[in-house]
Amino acid sequence: MGEHHFGVGRGRIKASVAKRIDAIAQRHGADFVWANVPGQGPSYWFSCPNFGAPHDGQRARAVWKALDDAGLATGAGLADTCFVPRRHAA
């Protein structure tokens, strides 16, 4: 089955904000990973089980919508620095 990654980006995220993002992601069956990757610097991404299309895209959009609704999609700087799934597509 493997893992599906989405929302990959670079940049610093405050620990308190990262914890809020992770709590929202976990409600949708995903984890928010943020780390200082050697040779790459501060990076983050979402990870979840890979169920293939259309399930992976639906999960990514659900996480992104929940972050947007919570004011965290742009407030944390995510929208400026990472891949953003197509917004609210069915």
C-alpha cells in the first residue's frame, strides 16, 4: 500500500501551529510531518496511507479545506510555499 505525501513545502513553522495543523490532519487520517532535513533545511509534508486515486486526492482536499476553514492554510504560510491540492473540488 505505501504512503501518499501531499502538501510538500519548505520553511519554518512554529511548533504551536504545527501541532494545530497535525491535529486537523489526523481527523482526516493524515499526519503533518515537519523536520529540519539535512541538506534541505526546514521542510514539511502531509503523509497518509496510499489508497490510490480518487481517495488520495479526496483526503488531501479534505485536509486542505479543514485547514482553510481554521485559518491555517494561509496563516501558517503553507499556501505560499507548498503544493496546494485543487481547492474544494469534488
